[in-house]
Amino acid sequence: ASRGLGQIATPAEAAYLAGRSETPERFAHRKESLHTLLWALDRVELLSAPRHEANFEELTRRIRRLPGTEFVEKAQLRPTEEILEEAAVHYACHGALTIARGAETELRLEVVRERTLTLLWLIQHLRQDWDTLETSL
């Protein structure tokens, strides 16, 4: 609220931030979504291979560099082709990891899953609301 972003939170996010969420664990991996959204807004240079979870402290530092309203006003989406390419790569990784569940790999399923959900939301692949992404994969 102090950064002027309260009005853009979804109902589920607002409930979580206010401590009224019935399922706070839903938000445990949202840092991967935050990382992906910051990449899509060209605030993170590289969306690297999903071998490690995003550094939440670094992500919040990037967000806090500008006042909230200025951050939103200056947001610029990457070219559609880049977002589509990452969506295709992460969707394929998610499918492969789901099939190979239990096999040893350097990729992290939970990281791939959150990034894939975010990228599919960005390209409106399933035309789903942000708050319903949890059940789409």
C-alpha cells in the first residue's frame, strides 16, 4: 500500500497481503512468477535455465528502485516473439519433467511450473484469470 500498488492487486493477492488468505501456501512459489514478470517487463536481463529458485531479495530490490506508480508507468513489455519463445521452451520443459518425474535432472519442476504458468498467462494461451492459474497445469 505504501508503494501505491494496492489498487492493482487481485482479490486473492489482496487477501494474502491482508493476512486473510485461506491458502497462503498458494503463494509460496510466486517468486518464480515475479521473476518471470520482471523479465517480461525487461527489468531482469535473463530468464536463465530453471536450475535454481529465484533470489527473492534481489527481485524486491529491483522493484523498489522506483516508486510503485512510476514502476508501473515505465513498464515496457518485451517483444512478443521473445515471450512466445520462452513460453514454448518452458512448456516443453514442464511436459518433459512431468513425464520424467523422479528422474534425476538439474531442472527444478516447481521453478519450471511457475514460470510456465506465468508465460502462458502473459500470452493469454488459456485465457485464464491470474488467480486461477494455480490449477491450470
